[in-house]
Amino acid sequence: MSPPRSISGDQFKSVMQRFAASVNVITSVDGAVMNGMTATAVCSVSADPPSLLVIVNKSNRSHPVISRSGTFAVNVLSSDQEELAGHFAAKKPDPFADVDYRIGQTGCPLIRDADATLECAVVQETDFGTHTIFIGRIVTCEVASKSPLLYHAGRFCRLEDMALHYA
């Protein structure tokens, strides 16, 4: 029996856009180099020990920073931080020049007014295709209990918008 055929990358992306996901900025630091990247590829792994994973393209400049430092932070953006999602997706040369942040316990920048932040120590790296899966043990977290920014069907949206749209 031959293996099932694969779908195209475009088909995959089209279906993945149907997953409503929180919008996050993954921040990292290695010495004097700080970086941030917008991502929806974040997932819980285990409550014991508390851990999560992030998936980073090997060509993204955050990849070597996370790999070398062994730390990263997940900043769950609040619904009023859509501008920051675009800012960090734009890959600016000095990504924190105009961003309000503080330094966390791991040394990673934490974005102020985020809905939640989690700082992680990398416990495992797994390469798959063009990306690396970084599994991190959560060392600190904070929750602000704001409304999160979501991404669905190729656009940013808010919980309250989704409720109106699907009511």
C-alpha cells in the first residue's frame, strides 16, 4: 500500500487560517541582542511540569537567539495591541525601540499591558521541516485578564467581534 499523498502548502495555510488563535509576541534575548516575533504557533504541553511549545521558522532571526540563550517569553497580546502584532511581524532592525517593555526574570523582554506573559527555559528542541519546536518549562507567568487579540481567517479580531459575527 502506498503512503497517502500530501496536500500542498497553500492548502495547508488555507485550512490553518480557520483556526482562531491568540496573537503572541515571542521575545528572546542573547547578550545585547533582543528580538521579538509575532506568532500564533504556541501550545500548552503539560501542567506537570508546566510547559508550552513555540514553533519558530529556522530563517527567523529569533531562532538562533532562542537556541543559544535557552530562554524565551510568550506575550499574549491584548485586544488593543494589534499595532504591536504588526510591529513585530515587520522585522524591524531595533524591534524594541518604540515598545513599552520590562525585563523579566529570564532576561527576556516582557511587553507591558499584554493579556498574559510566560517566561520559559528551553528543555527540548526538535527540528521538523523548515521549523524548530522549542519546548519550554514555564518559570514565571502573569495574567492581566484583558480581552485577547485573536487571528482568524487571515485577519485580526477580538472576542467581542467574533461573538457578533457568529451570533
